[in-house]
Amino acid sequence: MKKSYKTKTRDYILEFLSAHKNKRFSAKEIYDFITCDNKNINLATIYRNLQTLQDEGVLLKHQAADNDYATYQYIENSNCLAHFHFECKKCGKVVHLGAKETNDFLKMIKTKMFFTVEPQNTYITGICNDCKGVFFEI
């Protein structure tokens, strides 16, 4: 395994993403945030660090079929790779579906549709209750 180096850019990226754990950001959004504090970093360095952090399992990369850029989300542990994610189309908040519900759904898809789903790459989009102004418990 390649040794990773602790750099200022890496620290800036991790600081930003870990402070916003429940959202995903593009490399450009991360770059804009870091450079707004007059930090001299180029976009290629951001991309290189994002790839390294993804390889290390610190970030989850999501490439949607309907856009030409990837987004990144900080993950605290490997459990994030084993369940589905809901993402609000208005505010960008990401909510995690429980393991039992994810497993039940995966079994149903595999049994009835003969399809294997990769939960770490699965985002279900919609509008969260906060953005709809509706508050209820299921």
C-alpha cells in the first residue's frame, strides 16, 4: 500500500468535509471553499488529494449519470459503505438508511429481480421534511 503524506491541502479538505458530514461536494466546491480563505492551492492538487482519500476509504465518491462531475462525502467508518443514502435535492442533506432496511431491500432485489445493488453507490433523491415544511415520524 502506498504511503500517504500529511499535507496542508489534505488537512484543509478533511477539515471541510468532516465538518459537513451529511452533504456531498464537488471538487470545485471544495476548491472554492478552501481558496476563499486566501489559501494558495490549485484545483489539480484538490483532485489528487480527493483520489488519495477515496483510495484510503476516507471519502465516498459518487458519480451521477446525469452530470459530468463527481461529488465526495466524508465517511467516518466502513458502515457508510453498507447502506443506502437519501439526499435532499433542495438542501443537499444526506441521510443514511438503516442496515436492516437496506439488507431487506437488497435481498428483495436480488431474489425477485436477480440484480445485485452496490449500496455505497446508491443515492435516493427527494425532498427532506425540513425543506417541505412537513414534520412527522414514521
